Amino acid sequence: MLKKFISRIGIMNTIMLLVVLSIIVVSEYLFMSGKKLDAIFVAFWAPTILGFMNYLKFKK
């Protein structure tokens, strides 16, 4: 199942999605530890990276 997912979307997209997931986890950790402004700053990275991925995908 995982191999099928990776082959369908590509290895680079899979890596980028894992990076986005890790950014969300780090942001949640920062928020729960009381560093709310840092968490908000880090949280904006995830949609930015996803938007950049979409831009590059549809630029062709």
C-alpha cells in the first residue's frame, strides 16, 4: 500500500509531504510548550510549501 502511494505521487512529493507533516508536529509542540508566536510562525511554513509544490506541479 505504501509503495503504491509512493509510486503514484513520486518520491520527491512523498518527501515533501513528510517535511510538511514534521513542520505541523513541531508547530504543535511549540504551541503546547507555551511558545505560541513561534508556533504560529512555524505553522505558516506548511501551507507555503504545499502551495509552492502545487505551483511547480501545474507550471508545466
